[in-house]
Amino acid sequence: MPLIQSPEPKPRKIKLTLRLDEPLTRTVQRYAEFIRANNEYVIAQALNYFFERDQEFKQWVEAHPNSSSQGRSRRSKTVQATPSGNHQERAAAPVKGDSQ
């Protein structure tokens, strides 16, 4: 048996682009500064904390083991103001990280 264990393999990272409300973004940035980490780490740890404690979600995952969002394109509608002040809806681009 080796005296030093091999490091655990790290999961592959996938880029996910999202938009947050400005106050929440500032809170994430401040928390990252508080714990001397980066925004990505804070968001990942917060999501892991949340998912680990949601018992209903854990039950759902166990009941749907093959369910995956890969291959789905989740397009939402965004509202864009026009120069005349009117608003027009258009389909938003898919979230980066989602496969089409």
C-alpha cells in the first residue's frame, strides 16, 4: 500500500453562463471575498449544499435515475425595449453548457 494516496479524480467542468439579479451578484462577490474564494466556488458550494439537503429532490433523482437535461434546449423569452418604448418578445439563445 502506498504511503501517499492517489488524488481523487476531479469531475469534468462544463461552462454554464447565467444571469443573476444585481443584488444577488454583489452578495456572491462579497461572500467570495469574505471566504477568500472565487465566485465559481461560492456558487458551486451553495448549490451542492442546497441539493444535499433537499430530501424531496433526492427522492425524485432516485425515482428518475436516467433523467438528464443534456440534449434539451431550454429557450426562454426575453423582452427587449424598442426605440419607440414598445417591448417585443424574442426567443433567447440557449444557455451555454446545454447541448442541442
